[in-house]
Amino acid sequence: MVTQGDNNRGKKLFRKLIPGERFHQGIVRIRDLFSIPPRGLTNRIKIFRWYSTTYREKKKHFMVEINRFLRAQKLPQGSWWRQQVIKQVISNGEIDFLSPVHGAEPFVEIIDKTATKRGSSTDLRLYEGAKTRDVKGFVDRNWHIIEPSQRVGTHKNVRSESDPDFTDQAAEIYKRPKKELDLERGTKKGLITTKGALVSEIINGQRKQLGKTPKSITDDALKARIYRRKKSQR
């Protein structure tokens, strides 16, 4: 069983780096570039003002410098590490003013989620230093985000059927050759009739005999229903 404590390996490593001279100089350099006092900002009001002014104007440049710092310290350039450095730069890590990034931990991070007609997938990025327990623990803690969708394609493609019995009948009749359906309905020679229209006509004839109200459905809509039923993975 992987415990939450395994997730703190990154925090332990980060704390070890903080007293280092090289680490300190890098932090001070970023503060100097972006109008942050040498010892950081000491309360949330000052932090809010800084974000409203300097950060808003220089956001792109600021993030470039954060990533440069991570490279210089030989740390992963993931969302979790960026947040730790930003907290250290702005408040010496003493004020927790950033919302955690869901799906991002020290050595494992979700980088992409895709959904296609063939199914869905989640891509994970493993950073240097990742161990098996990090990956297992990450999956356990973030399964609600990682879990592949059980849909096939989009909601639109798998919407519930309004009349599944009608589709069942249509799918069975649609398998038969068109010539056979023409003979059954007595289609006149030379009259152009689509297979979908024939199927719909046959089903409505059966419904009428049973005292049911005939259904009006276009040829394309009928074919779409049959196609979705054929391709359904449920």
C-alpha cells in the first residue's frame, strides 16, 4: 500500500535545497527582476497587489525565469515544482496563496486527456527521480481524474435511444437484400426507393397491424440509428 507520505519526497528534496547558496542567489535574482523585496512579500494584501500589477504585466517573462531556475537547480519542470518555486520567490514559502494543481505531484503529472470515437486515454509524464511507488500512489490518489471514460466517442454519439424496439426491428430488416424488400412492398419497377425508406415502410406496416402509431423517420436518421447500434461498445 502506497501512503500519502510517499508524495512528500519532493517536499523533502525541495527543503534540502533551500539553505544552499546557489538556490538562494537564484531566488533573490528573480525577486530583483520582478520588483519583489529581497525577503519576499509578507502578507496576502501585498501578494494580491503584486499579482494585480507586476505579474499581470510580466507574466510570460516571470514564468520563463521560473523554468530557467528549475533547470539551473536540475529540478523537473513540472507544475508542482513551479508552484514551489513561485511560493518561495514571493513569500519564502510561508504563505499558501496558490491553489494546488490537480493531477500534478512531484514526480508524476497528467499532461493530456483525449477522447475519441475509439475510446479515451490519459497520458502521464514521469520526471527523473520517479519510483514505482510514486506512480502507483499517484494513480490511487488521482483515479477520479485518470479513469478512462466508458463512453464511445462523445455524448452525442451515444445518446439514449428514444425507441430501442424500433431500432431492433430496423436493424434486422436492414440486413436483408434491397431486392427482397422491393418484392415484399411491391415496389414498381423503375421507382427509386432507398433501402432506409423501405425498411421504415415495412416496420410501419407491422405497427399499423398491431394498432400502433406509425413512426416518421428519415432515411439518414434510420441509417444513423443502425450505425450507432452496430458500433456501440456497451
